[in-house]
Amino acid sequence: MTNDFIYDIETYVNMFSCDITHVDTRTRWVFEVSDRRDQSRHFFDMLFWLKQTDSRLFGYNNEGFDWPVCQHLADVFAAQGFFTARDAYDKAQAIIDGDRFAHTVWPRDRLVTQGDLYKIHHFDNMARSTSLKKLEINMRSARVVDLPYSPHEPLTSEQMDEVIAYMCHDVGETLRFYEHSRDQIKFRDDLALKYPDLGDVLNFNDTKIGKKYFERELERRVPGSCYVKVNGRRQVRQTIRDRIALCDVISPKVMFTRPEFQRILDWLNNQVLERAEIDGMRTGDVETKGVLKDVGAVIDGFGFDFGTGGIHGSVKAQTVRASETHDLIDVDVASYYPNLAISNRWFPEHLSEAFCDIYSDVYEMRKTHKKGTAENAMLKLALNGVYGDSNNKYSPFYDPQYTMSITVNGQLYLCMLAEWLLAKTGGSMVQINTDGLTMLVPKMHRQNFNDTCAAWERHTGLELEHVDYSAMHIRDVNSYIAVKMDGSVKRIGAYAHETPHDNPYTRERQWHQDHSALVVRKAAEAALVHGVDVAEFIKSHTNPFDFLISIKVPRTSTLTLGDEPIQNTTRYYISTVGCSLTKTMPPLKGKTEPRKFAVQKGWNVTISNDVEAFDWSNVNWLYYIEEARKLLI
């Protein structure tokens, strides 16, 4: 049995409440401090019992909010023998309205060990930010409930009971997400035992774990690599650049015969990146973003488009198939960006070649874990995260010249592979994207294809992974379905529908992404891959969650169904009988009129925050059929 508990708090002007539920037994303790009940001593005693039993409290964004409030209340109780609801409310508002970091309780100072599912899954990253309500929708919860009352208004006794019921519902949903996260938690527990000096690893996201491991190994092998002491304080070491001449970063291995590619190489060799101008002076960081914008070449009618994030290009709106005369072959470079550094011995200038050795160690470590495991996923993010941090001005890996050496050479190497394969095989390009390419190759030249790939590997020191497809259904470079020879399917972009319910480690539709109307994507795949009629597939589909659509608006905005206000995080389906859905936003600066926008314009919707409200006889099949047909090639 574990000593893990799930908890949540509510802080109102006249009521503080907390639910603490044991993970394994589901035993629940509910505490309340209000004008009708004072359980401040019971709550204080519970926290100390959790401390004495080496228990852990897991929550959702609890490191940033719930625990600072709880520890504050424990301190108040220790000082005066009680605390009030107002003590909790004032602390909560100070966190919400002020600098959250100022209220951080560091791991060494915590009364009870904290596990924050919000941070473990990296939802504290702006691009992945996810509320518990949205998570409930993606977990396919039977009920999705928003906070019923403003925390700034006093509650009646009846309203207090409603808020406590809401809080207990949230703890139940957090517990469900804890169950989905068991592998990630166990992995972190194992790491903490193996590397006790990594820090609060329980609350590190995968990428941060990898970067911290990297820092640890660098400091262990070359002390002072990442940090130095300045006036008694630790300061990050970095390589700051005044300018970057791209001719200094382009590998001598890059060579072209096609004039279209040679033109790009010549252009790149003449580019010099300089500091950004601030107030008329070049005092900012060296500009790296946008330097490759609008840079490209067209070879035999196929467009190669360069970009800071990588190269891309694709045929559009067509199905490409292998045949009796042609193979459809995809090649990817194994861990491309890390292996560029490893094979070429490239590293941030302030770090030694130990950087490349550690990179190699992590890469080899990843290969010992099967794809689809927590360990493999973490190490992949670690490998890529270190590269990403080379352009992060707060990171010990920061050296923008290293960043450009990876991204520029990565694109040029792939173009070189494409040029060689086009010349040796008579094949045609289908796609190129960041770390690989796909070609349609005459079978009679398959051996030439393999030999050319091997020659490229020897020339670059990189390794290619080959996959044969039977077909690719391509809308564009970012959205396609690729069918492997064994019948398994790779889905990208608009066609991706696999969620963590199907595969806990999927890269298709992760917990933070939109899971709306998945039946549309599934119907498109059934039609493209298996020849199933879209309408037939949709009308025979039996999972109501695949028809549900979600919307979330900020607290400054409102949602209305017809003329009726509804909760700001809402789940609905397109229906024959229903009402229009409208989002109202605050007026623009200098204006007085609120802005109104139709949601699903022209269609009626029915709210289904309680899945029991879903009515098959009210589904508007036409909407889903039309949306699926838009994805057909």
C-alpha cells in the first residue's frame, strides 16, 4: 500500500475546505473552517500525521497554489492555536494577484512532500497549459463541473455544501489522473533513489529531468562547466555571441551538384547574424529566429522550404501508393539533432567535449528502453531538450552558434541526401520534414537507394532508419496518414486521433491537446485506408465521447447557450434540436461594446457536460459527415 494521498482546497471569504483522499483505499477526509464549523485543529493534526508517516500529497497545480496556502495555515495555527477561513482566502488572493514565486515553499521547507501532476506532465509550459476541467474532458469524465460560485462572495450554508461536493468531485478526477500517471511517478521515484542529487525530481517534467541529468554529468566530469560562484551566488555559464557568421558553422561535408541547392549554400555562407537592435543600439541577443524565412529551392517540381525549426516540403492533396513497379520508402535519421552533435563533436563553446560524450551516453541509454515506455519517452525529450535549451538565454547550454550549427547543417545534410537519391535512383520526392524524407523509388533501383543511403551514412557519420509504406494519404506536410506494409498506421496532424486512452505514450493526441469530435478523424481514416463510407462509419459509431466537442473561455469572457449563461469550460455536440452557442469577450481597448462570436456558426448544439445528456436521436449526423469529407484526399 502506498502512502500517497490526493488533495484539493477551496478558499472562500467565509469558508476554507480541504479534501484529502488516500490513493489505495479511497478513504476520504474532508475538513472545513467556516462560521458553522471549525476543524482547523483536525486539519493541522492531519498534516502532521502525514509528515510523521512519510506520506505524500499529490494535487493539480498544488506546488504553486494549494500547498503554499496549506503550509501558511499550518504556520498560523502553530502560532495562535487556530486559523480562519479569511486567513486562507487572503493567502490565496496574495498568490493569485501577486508574484507566485514569492510564495513558493521549497522542498526542504515543506511540512509534507508534494507531488504536482500539473508539473510532472509539463502543463506549466505555456504551450501545454491545461486546466483540470479540460483534463476531465480529455479523460472522458462522466461529469464536467465548473466552480459554482465566486470565491469573493460569502457562501450560504447550502452553497458551502455545494462547493464541498464540487471539491470532492475534483479530487476524484485528480485521483483518476494520478492513476494515468503511475508509470511517470514510479519512474521519478526510481530516479530519485538512483540520483539523489538531481533535486526535486518527483516534480520535474521529462525534459527537465534530462537536462538536470546532463548538468549533473557535466559538473561531475568537468567541475564548473555549467555554473560558477560570483559573489557567493551561483551563476550560469554561457557563451554570449556578438555575431555569428554562418560560414563558420556550415560543415565542410556539405556539398551539392544541383545549382538550386548550391545557390542556397552560397547564400547561407554569406549570412552574418548580429545582435538585435534595442533603442538604436545592438545590445540584445543574436537574432536566430526568422533567419531562414522564405529560403527554399524547387527541384524537379518539388519544393524544399528551409526554416529555423527544420526543413519541410511535401506533395499536397494526393494519395501516393507503392506498386508492382515502385517502393514507397521513408528514411529518418536516428535522433537527428543529438547525433549531429555527437558525430561531429559539436558543443556549446563554454562546455568541453564531455558534452558530446554525455550526449552519446544518454542516446545509448535510450536504446536500452523499449519505445512506448516512460523511460524511452523521457530520454527522447531529454536528448531534444538539451538542443532546444542551447537557444535559451537562461540555460547553461546557451550558445546560439551551436544552435545554428545543428539546425543549418541538419537541413543541408538532408538536402544532400535528397540530391544523391534523386540522382542515383530516378525516384521522386514525396516528403521531407526536419529529420527524414520519403521517396517513391523504382523497384529496379532499390539497391541503388540502399547503397546511396549507406554512402550518406558513412559521409555524415549518421544512421538512417528505413520504413516501407504501402500508401500515404497526404493533405499537406503537416497532415497525413502513412500505412506501413504490416498494416499499422502513422497519423499526423489533422488525422491524428490516438489518445492516452488508446496508448499511454502516444505522440498523436496527448492529454493537453484537443480531443474534440474524434469520430471525424476516425471516419476519414476508415475511408482513406479501408474504403469505408464516411456516413456509414459515423452513423454506426457507438462511442458518444468521440462526438463531443469542448470549448474553454477565460474568466473575463462568457459562454451563452441561446440566451442562457453556461460554464466557461463546456462540452457539447452538434444536434438537430438545440440552440446556438455564443462566446462574449471584453471590449477592445478604447471601445465599450463587448465582442460576440458565434461558436459552430450555423449549427445547433446541445450541452453534454453530463454524458447522460447525450442523445443519439438528436445527433446532427450531417455536421460530422461534412467535416470528415473535408479530410478526404
